[in-house]
Amino acid sequence: MKLLATAAVFSCIALGAQASEISGAIGATSQGGVTARAGLGFDWDKSWLQTSTGKLTGYWDLGYTYWGAGKEAGGRHSLSFAPVFEYEFGESNIKPFIEAGVGVAIFSGTTAGDQKFGSAFNFEDRLGLGLKIGGYQRVGFRVIHYSNAGIKEPNDGIESYSLFYSHSI
């Protein structure tokens, strides 16, 4: 029920802005489980610190992740929402970029894989790098850490290491 309520909140936020990209990722957890993620990106349509080296931009990321494997809690689901800052280098058709963001996530339980969170509410911290290709596609590698920041014990946390692809819509 909490997951449905969270989905409704995220949907209302999404209605206020048109998605600018869709994304998919496949990865592994720090404990050897698998993750599959689908997301929508909402471009901020702003840039800062623009020089010949590159520029700082950002987007809102709304994501759904499936958490497979694990002896205790395989088959979990999570919804997340995060502001993400992205620095893209250069002005060519293929541009390297790095990204970082901190957001929130709601899990379908208080465990994922073999990790115990203490609560279904968690924070999402991410770092990523990749290539923007032709202004419409992005490919890269992302590390995302989830934990409740010590709000409730236990707070094992879990990481997802994934390869991702996104395409502008």
C-alpha cells in the first residue's frame, strides 16, 4: 500500500513536467543479486558554469527498480526520485559526462537481497559516468547506494552497480 501511495505522489509530480528521456539499466548488487531499473528523466533545461571545457546541467530522475536474488528477500521493488547534477565535457557530438545526486526511495519491504534496512524509506546516493551520443542517447556506468542514513536500525544499506542506456523522447 505504501508503494502505491508513493507511486501516486511521483505520478502527480511527473504530470507537471513532460519526461525528456526514458532509461533502462541492468546491474548487480554488492551481495551478488541482480537489479533491473526503468526510469524517466525530466530535464531542468538550465546550465551553469558553461565554458569551453563543458557545462553543469541537471535533471529529475524517477525510477523503478526490481531487486532479484538474495536468500532472505529476493523479488523486492523500489520507487525512487532524485535531483541529479550532470557535468558534460566538451561540445562535440560525443561528450563524456559525470553525474551525482541524492534522492529518496521507497522499498516494498525493509529488506532487499540479504540486507536489512530497518525501514522501507531510504535515501538514494548516486555517482555515474558515461557518454552522451548525438544529444539523444546516453550510455554509462552508475553506482547507487541505498540506506536510511541511520534513522532506524538496522541500517545495512545496499548498492547497485549498473550499466545504463537512456534515450531522449
